[in-house]
Amino acid sequence: QEQLLESGGGLVQAGGSLRLSCAASGRTFTNRVMGWFRQAPGKEREFVAAITWLGSIKKYADSVKGRFTISRDNAKNTLHLQMNRLKPEDTAVYYCAARPTDGILEVAANGYHFWGQGTQVTVST
């Protein structure tokens, strides 16, 4: 059964750090671009970061560039998002997602065909 399961969310003060993980099962992870998205209350789901299968190419939203780092461990079928210098505006539900193929680091949510359930990140002032 294909599944993506996020973990690592929580409550943190502004300036703090969190590390999100996404455990994949089945064929969801192999040879595919993986991405992180987030959705704040009343807002559309937005792109955060994406990474190719071998991890050689990464893309970030301007709002997180220099603060967040996406990585993957293909041997463990796990995707990570290291979030540093967190801001209150980073508060959202964070989702990991899989594209159907490798190669293109799509920033549109409809370019990803499989999603996890999300993990809440709350950054307090």
C-alpha cells in the first residue's frame, strides 16, 4: 500500500528550528521528485521545496530560501525538511507529496499525485 506519513511538527518559538520527516511506503518514493507544501488557515496550499530522486537538484520558495533545507534518504524511503530561523508566518500544516516521475521540480500542487496527511507547525512570537 502506498503511503506518505509526515512527522516532526509542533510548537516552536520564533527563531527556533524543527525537522520534519516524511516516511514513504510502497512505490511512492522511488525514482520520483518529492516535495514539501504548506497550507495556512484561509490560504491556498503553497510550494515550499522539492528535490530530485538523487538529491542533486533542489528548489525552494523564495520565502524559505536560506532557512529551510530539503533532503532525502533513499535507502530509508524518507524525506526531510530542516527548518531554521522559523517565523510566525511559517505557521501552517506541512504536507509531503510525490510526483509521478523524476526530473521536473514542479511548484504547482497539481503536479503532485500523492500526498501525506500533513503535520502542524506553529511558530509563536
